[in-house]
Amino acid sequence: MPELPEVETVVRSLAGELAGRRVVRVLLRERRLRGGVARDFSKRLEGRGITRLARRGKYLLAWLDDGAVLLVHLGMTGQLTIAPASRPDRVHDHVVITLDDGRLLTFNDARRFGRVAVVGGDALGVETGEGVDPLADAFTPDALFGLTRRRRTSVKSLLMDQRRVAGLGNIYVNEALFHAAIRPGRRAGRLGRDDCERLVASIRLVLAEAIQRGGSSISDYRDGLGRAGEFQLSHHVYDRARQPCRRCATPIRKQLHAGRSSFYCPSCQR
DNA sequence: CGCACCCCCTGCCGGC
DNA sequence: TGCCGGCAGGGGGTGC
């Protein structure tokens, strides 16, 4: 599921609900999430106030009033939702946080690839990585051009490497490369400045539209209030193998790159 | 450095 | 109908 637009949508849907709230109680029902949940997770959260929400790459950050940060990564199937106290228990509800207004903030994750942790504010960089956020001002054509120099890897692999660019996953890389008319398998080092200019603009545009439509709900994704997104209806290539290109009607091709499916139009993309 | 493979886990879908 | 293999938006590790 969740790439930058989905995490951003969760952040936006929860920001007003959580800012100023206090954590009353934490019920940790499953510690076997990615990396394992630390023993003191609940203790570091209980009694703390939540000051504000933010996003870094695919991480959701909730700043606490002691300077620490609750960090949530949704993995593939994670959902972080707020609901009335009357919400019944569901399968895969791994963390249930009771807030001071009685509502429940719940982390549900069928596959348990997600991660929750409380970390010191100064450890954020180490925990979340330092890749440039593609919506940040620092993500310029020059910056991307620099990242690609002397890189023999594919442009798709490079863009999905969270240590370099933080937030893009399989859906939005494929969509952005289609918009920029660049094939996923192109060697990063062979991109020209003009390619990087188009690619930065395409990434920004695709992400902005996706956020506007509330993200892509392929199957599991929901925002913080439980609502599905709609951007999957606007996909041009992702999960459209053998279907006609929306621009030229050529069948969309599916191909494996480093174990992940790539989708592209062999006519529009070069 | 780059990549081909593993792993982690559940759920769903299509084929037989 | 039921079973089984393959695949899925995530990341991490190893060995070549």
C-alpha cells in the first residue's frame, strides 16, 4: 500500500484529530511487527501529549511533548485509524491507543510488515533515513541529476531506494516514469538533464494528484478515518498489464525489475 | 557497487 | 468445492 501520498493522506486526516490530545493507555497486543516492538514502547507513550503530526518519506511522525517521536511505518497492509471507543476489536489490531477524549487510535496490520516505535527526536535521521523527500524544495532537477551520475542501476531502482529518495514506491515510480516518458529499466547514469527535469516535474505532479485524490486503494489502504483513496482509478500503467495505454492504446507491458513488477508503455516510454 | 536471491507475513485470486 | 502456487503497495540481509 502505502507510499508517500497514502502516508501524507493519513497524516492530514489525523493531524487535527490528534494534535493536543493525550495518550491515556496503550494496549500492545502483538510485538512481532517489523524489527520487533521495544519492551518500553507503551511506557514511553502513556501519559504523553501529542503536539503535531508530520511525514518523512513513508514514515508518519507524531511528536510528543517530551521531545520524543512516535514513528509509524505502514509497511504493505498497515492502517492507522482513529475511531470511537465503541469500535469492536478486529483481527490484526496490534496496537490500541486510548486517547484522553476516549477515542481509540489503532494500528492494524495483517502482514505485520509495518513498524511502530518511540524514538528520541535526535535519532530521527538514523531511524527514518536521510533520503530527500520528493516534495521538498531540495528535490530539484540538479539534485536528481547528481544522484544519477555514474550509477549503473536502473532509474526505477534508484528512485525506489529510500536512502536516496524517500517516499516513492512501486506504484508512483511506475506512474511518474510513464508521465516522464522514461522506461523503468533505463540506466540512471544515462539520464540527461532534460530527462531529470521532466522526471522531477512528473514525480511532483503525480504525487500531488495522488494526494488530492486521497491516495491509491488497491486493496487495504485506508486513511486515518477509514476512508479509501481514489487515485487507483487514475493509474496509467500500474497494474494495467495488457490493457491499452491511455495515451496511445499500445498494450501496457509488465516486466520484472529486481523482483518487483514494472509497468510501462513500450511506445510512449523510451 | 549492483543485483539476484532469500527472508519476514497474511490474504486473495486463478487454475486445476 | 477445495487445495495450491503465485503474487501483492514494505524493508532488510547475504553472497556473488
